[in-house]
Amino acid sequence: MGRSRRHLTPGSQYITPDGERRLRAELEQLWRIERPQVTRAVAEAAAQGDRSENAEYTYGKRRLREIDRRVRHLRRRLEGMVVVDRPPDDPRRVFFGAWVTLEREDGTRLRYRIVGPDELDAGPGYISMDAPLGRALLRRALDEEVTVELPNGPVSYVIVAIEYPG
């Protein structure tokens, strides 16, 4: 019996224009600049002779595999992405790309931007639309209360502001 790979859904397919530019720039950097440099270094290391004890060759080959894996991932993700480049028809509700200001019961205010899973590292306050809080906020309106189950128990927030980038 052969091994079969289960297809894992990599998360939502939505992305902001900035997020798409960042992923395309990373792909370009890896494919056009970093991969050729590492390939040259591996070829030079291979020319030195015994590859079994050549650390530069071994690490270079490992880095090439990492680059190729990341390039395949980026190409697959970008192929199916939906770029959301305009605000929703109802800006009084929380949708993808919104900056949402929440207030806890103790008066603490938090500000988050709802983004796709590929953009989490783009900036502070970014949360995935697939995360529990992101899912709870979607389609909610100003002044609505949202309760999210966290490991320490439920936490309630009130939506005090919704903004969409210009």
C-alpha cells in the first residue's frame, strides 16, 4: 500500500494588496537572487572534491531544498489568492481588511486588523480571519458584543470602531 498525502487546506485564500506584494517580492528574492547564489556556492563546494565531509556542500544542498520548498509553497498560495483591494459595500460591518477597535469589560482597548493567514507577520495587531477572534468578528457591526472562547475561559469585547484602509 502506497503512502498518500492528505490535502490540507492552507487557510483562507484572501489577501490584501500589500500582502500579495510582500509574497511576490519574497518569491522573486528567493528565485532570482538567493537560489542562484546558493547554487553557485554548492557547485564551487562540489568542485573541491570529497562531498561527504564538505560542510559547505552539505549546508548548501540543505538550503537549496529549503528555498525550493518555500518557492513551491509561495507559488501554490499566490496561484489561488483573491486580492481584496476595495472596501466592502457595508463599511459599518467587520469584513476582511478592516481595522477593528475592541473594548474589554475592564475598559482596555485593543486594535486589530483582519487579514489572511499569509499576512500575520506583516505588522503588529494583525490577526487571521481564521483565528477564533477573527472568525467571531467577521460580519459583526459597531457596538456589538463579541465573546470568544479562550483557554482561560470566555472573553467579551465590544466593537467600538471599524475602519478600512483608504
